[in-house]
Amino acid sequence: MSLHDLLLERISQTGPLTVAEYMSDCLLHPEFGYYATRDPFGTKGDFTTAPEISQMFGELLGLSLAQVWMDQDRPDPFTLAELGPGRGTLMADLLRATAGVPGFHAAAQIVLVEASPTLRQMQNERLASVDPHWTNDIDALPKAPLFLIANEFFDALPIRQFLREASGWRERLIGAQDGVLAFGLGAAAPQPGLAHRLDDTEPGDLVELCDAARPVMTEVAERIAAHGGAALLVDYGDWRSLGDTLQAVRRHRKADPLQGPGQADLTAHVDFDALAQVAAQAGCAYTRLTPQGVFLERLGITNRAQSLAKTLSGTELQSLISAHRRLTHPEEMGNLFKVLGLYPAAKNPPPGLEA
Ligand code: SAH
């Protein structure tokens, strides 16, 4: 049995799936889910991410967070958390870069929010020396100062899609046609959760809603507002989503999202406005949404690259130069990826980001 057959059977029994139900099974089904069954990263995998491209990414995020920790009078103990840590590379680079910050490591309790058993195993191999605690449940984050990073986490959370028509919103659904999965539309219905999108859309527009992001953002923002800390959220997307951004990537190429469910990475662009509004409701301040390239340049990535370059030559030097370009150049990841910072309303925003 494949996930494709399993989903067809489910559809025949209980009707079409929402895009969120489909995405959720494709990514995290215990037996067939994409993340649940493999290590998808790197040149041999399906895609690569900023921390896998260069150590500079994790180092600079780490130094930004450690600076906020010092500015907030070095709370001890505090939670150092990551959402969706992948191979553990970002956390490892962050920890190496902050090893010289007096008291930072000693006060940190490391919590990794990870749903995939396969990736937990890899994180354990990488990070065992710092004795991390794993959870799948965002409520389990201690009620303590929280310093948190997330890179390409929110884009993996399931989204629903709605098409605006003159008579209301119709949800995009996945049903079966001639024995294969096919997109269709549900009946028009009012969607109170989309009331704010009536101003900036018109009939024919498609918008996306990520219900799963709300509880995560609420828990994170409540802790930062009540106990102090900061969050750096990095992802691709923009201020408000518009249009169909559901994307499948397999072996570094775009694929059909309905083909081979569970065998390709599925993502959707992050609606940062929606994240920011949840944070604000929970009493947290948020920064301007900042392109990744601008953020990394402000934190000194060019200086860091120059200092690393001194010990390198040949292909190693070339790969450092190309990594710097990939992370920062507007035509590569520099503009597509954005950074949103969360921080307590009475404090300063994290370095690299502006209020
Ligand atoms: N941050 C890493 C990995 C990004 S891929 C990097 O930049 O390389 C997305 C990560 O989020 C994976 O570790 C995946 O297993 C995890 N993930 C996806 N959905 C999740 C969920 N609902 N709960 C917890 N972790 C999830």
C-alpha cells in the first residue's frame, strides 16, 4: 500500500480532503510521511536550506540572540528553543558561535520542537553533548524566558486554500478522478477567518490560511511577552499571502504536488502578517519584515566571510564565496526569504531587525 492508495481509499469513504489534511499526511504520516521517513536535506536529498549552505547563517542568528539575552540582563535559566531543527546544523552553529558569551550556555535549557523520529535521531547525534530536550507539543515549552529560532518551519505547516467568488469563499479540495488525486472546489460558504481579506482581494483570487501556525505563535509570543526573550523566524513568504503557493520539491526540482504523495517536500509561502497579528494579540512586539540578505548583511556576514576566507583556497574558497552569495543576493535567497523578529514590547528588537 502506498500513501496515494491510502488517500484514495479515505476519499472514497469520507469525501474530499482539504489541502491541509493532504499536506499533513504527506509530510508527517507515521508510515509514509516525507519528514517522518527520511533525511531530505543536502545535495543528495531533495532540497537544501540556509544552515546547510553555510555555517555563517547559524553563527549570525546565534550572535543576534545572545546579544538580546545580554541586553535583557542575562536571564538564568532561559529556554533556547528551535522549531523544526532538521539535521541540527543551525543549533550546532549557533552554539559554537556563542560559546564565548559568558554564562549563555550555562543558563540555556535547550528544547527542540521536532515531529520526525528520523530527524530527532540526527539531531541527537549532532547535539547530544548539550543534552537537549525534545517535544512535539508547543505547550511543553517551559514558562520561562524564551529565545527561539525557526528556519523553514512555518512553510511546512499545513495550509488551507480558498478561492474568492462573488457569492463567498470556495475551499480548494483534493478528491479522486479516474483513480488519481485531483483538485476540486467545495461549495461557497462564508469564512469568518478570512474577513480581513475582503479588503485586499477580489473575486478570482486565491488565499491561504495556516491554522496550525496560530497555537504555535500564541505559545511562543505569550512566553516572550510574560518572561522576556526573543524569536527569529526565517522563512520564504511575504506580508500576506496571495495566490496558490503550494509547492512540491523533489531532487531539487519543482514537482506536481499531487504526484507521489509523501515522496516530495510540500511547502507553502508563509503569511507573515498572520503570524505577526497572533503575536500582537498575545502581547508581543514584532519587527519589520526584513529580507534575509539585509538581515545577514547588517549582522556582518561579509566580515565573517572575509575572516573565514583567510584560511581557505581553491574550491573551498569558491564554495564560501558562492554560499555568501546564495544566502544574501536578492536574486538568490536574499529577498525571497524574510526574517520576522518577536520581542517584549518594552525592550529593543533583536540586532539586524528594526521596530
Ligand atoms: N530548520 C531546518 C529544517 C527545515 S525543514 C533547516 O533549516 O535546515 C522543516 C523541519 O520542520 C523538519 O525538521 C521537519 O521535520 C519539521 N517539522 C515539520 N512539520 C512539523 C510539525 N508539525 N511539528 C514539528 N516539526 C515539524
